[in-house]
Amino acid sequence: MSSKNHTIQQAREFLKQEALKEISEISDFTLFKTRVFCVIAKYGLQLDAKREEIFSGDEWSKPDSIKILIKKIEQFLDRHIK
């Protein structure tokens, strides 16, 4: 049972890292919000994102806030990738 839990944890971490990798590869900030939405939708988490208002806030319009946004997305993925 312990190895099964370990495997599930590894799979969750892998999915989270893959999502973050896709998001972090965006070089054009004007496409960042759309790309984040697409990645979140790919995992079926768009309703959770809407409930948590992930896409609200002024930081989505400020390119210098990208690190804050990525951290916010990482925390969201930690809570919702199961």
C-alpha cells in the first residue's frame, strides 16, 4: 500500500510539473493568461479555477507579476490535481 501511495504522489507531482513547464515556456506575456487557461482546462480544472477566481486580479495585466502568477497556479494545482 505504501508503494501505491508513493506512486500516486509521484504521478501527481509529474502532472503538476508538466503543467508548470507548459505555462513557464510562454515567452509572450500577452498569451500567458490564455495558455494558463488552456492548461488548466486540459486537466478539467476550469470550474475550480472559476470558483477560486484564479484569473481575477490586476497581476494578470502586469508582465512583471509572472513569478507571482506561476506560484499562484502552482498552489492551485497542488490543491486540485488528484
